[in-house]
Amino acid sequence: MNALARYLGILRADPRYFARMALVKSRAALPLDYLLLRSGRAFPPIQLSIEVTHRCNLACHMCDLYGGAGAIDAARSRREDPGRPFDVGLLEALLDSFGLIRPVISFGGGEPLMHPRLAEMVALASRRGFVCTVTTNGTLLDRHAADLVRAGLDSIVLSIDGPEEIHDSVRGVEGAFARAAAGAAALRAARAGGRPRLRINCTISSRNFAHLGRVPAVAAALGAESVVFSHLWFWDREIVEAHNRAAGDLCPAVEQNVSELDRIDPGVMIAELEKVRASRSGLMIKFLPDLDAADIRRYYTEHTAPVKRVSCRAVWLSAFVMPDGEVLPCLDYTYGNLRERPFRELWNGARARAFRRRLRAVGIFPGCVRCCGLYAY
């Protein structure tokens, strides 16, 4: 699909959404705080990823929290304390930190639809003028679709790894694709005026890299308007050792998402992605990061080598909020907790400024080289 035609269609159908996303893209393209400020301070973020729960009902093979063989103890990945779940009151306090400039609120997890009050939180943020998106595996979407539509959700990102047999293999649960497809159908039946928009995210892994050319047709059949192919984010032993030598005192790393990593054949992947580029599915297709053939080979064979980007701006533009209220830039480092201080104080607090100054001095930490945040902005 022609990108200009798609954007003009969004402008006509939903001027509010178009204006907000145009602001986000402009701020990401010209991060004046990163370019001009040396103190580590940042303008208000353009995106907040709220991990409302770390519980999940699937066992994705590349995920060391639920499907892989690794033991994860990093703050980003640990399961929440069941006595302190992310709640509506905590969200309300978070939203109070913003005035006219509001970030996009991305609800995720874990599986966010396992949180019993997700639709209520979406409604609260939407009423306050925030653009909201939910990233889900879709297996619970059929029972929540109508509530999310009524809540004013702007877009939903459905994680799909390929056709049914491939998707179920990746997700570790038989029937996961059928349930996600039923959720997409329920969303189409419930929504009005084209909202929420349905987008597909396909994470490239060892079990689907040879089938990527089939994904656009699958996404079109589900009623999606776009597909993002996300290269696998991982920390292998080589990356972890290099990172901990350089920055382990600030934000230590452990191995993550490396299950079957050595089975990925870059040559086969390159051929499959060429099929994707040549597809005539009518979908908007994006790649994160957008790599040529040489870069793909480097990404999956020279694990500690940067590809495309040698500086990270993500921590000037975004943050993660954990189920217990911790605010993180990305790695195993915390700015503080929302239960103790408001977000506006944490965002430019002493810990946040120190992290940004150190990152700015080196461009990227070794643990950044295969992180999606490096390429998203």
C-alpha cells in the first residue's frame, strides 16, 4: 500500500490520532534534548510502555521468562509481586504528570489481557486525551474486544508469527493461532469507525524465519492494516560479557531470548524477506530495524557489532513502567517507583539524568546492540 495514501486515509478518518502520531514522529526525528542538553534532562516522553502484568498464558520458545531455558532475574523481566499489581489508581497518578504534551500509552506485559481491569485503564487514559494501544497475543481477545472498543482504544498490536502451524510452534500452545484469529474477528465485529486499528507484529525467530513470506497473506486474512517484522532482540553470552565489563556497575545484563538462536539461517531469511517486500497484500509493511542483506548477516552472526545505529536516543523519548510501579529506561536500571514519587520527578530525577549522561558519553552500551529500542527512534 502506498504510504502517503494510507496516511491521508488516517487523516480523513481520525484527525486527532493523525495529529498526535505526527507529533510523535517529529519529536523522534529531531530530539532536541538529546542534541542540545548535556545535563541528561529530557523533554516529556513520546511513548510510555506500561507492563500491567508479567503473567502470560503462552510459552513462546524464544522467551526465557516462560518458554526458554534461561533463568531471568533482571528487573525488566521479573514477575510482579502479587500483592502489588499495577492498578487504576497508579495509572491515574501517572497520567497526572502530563499536561498538553502527552505520550502514547502502550499497554503490554506479559499478556495484558490477563489483567482484570485493562479495559478500565484504557478508558481512563483515552478520556484524558492519551492515544492508547494494546499489544497482545490475542488468545483472550474475543472475550474482551467489545470492552476495548467501548474504552476508546486507538490501536491493537496482535503478535502473529506465521500461518497456524508455525505460530502454534513458536507460541508453545496448540490452538493459539485459532484463538488469536477468533479475537481478531471479534474485534472487527465490535469496532466502529475503523477503531481500534489492527496491526500485526511478527517477531523473527528460529521457528519462523523460513516462512516469513507467508505472513502478509495471513495478516490480510485477519483484517490487519499493517505488519511490522521485528528482528529478534537477544542477549547472548558474548553480548552479556561485553556489556557487564563496560556497564555492569550501572545496569547488569543476563542472557535472554537465545533459544535456538544458532538455527537461524540469514540467507534463507533474506530470501523470505524479499518475498515480503514483493507481496501485493495491500498492507503497510515495515521492518524493525530495516536492514539490507549484509546487515542481516551481521545482525545474526556478529552479535556484538552495532548495525545501522551507533547511538541510542530511546531513553530521551520513552520509558517502561513495571507492574509494581518501577520506572525503567530499558535495562536493569530503575529511575524510581511511582508509588513513592510522581513520574515527572522520576523522568528527570538524579538517577535518570545520570543514566542518560553515561549513555550519551558512549553512544550505546554493549547490551544495546540487539535491542529494538535502539532502532525504534
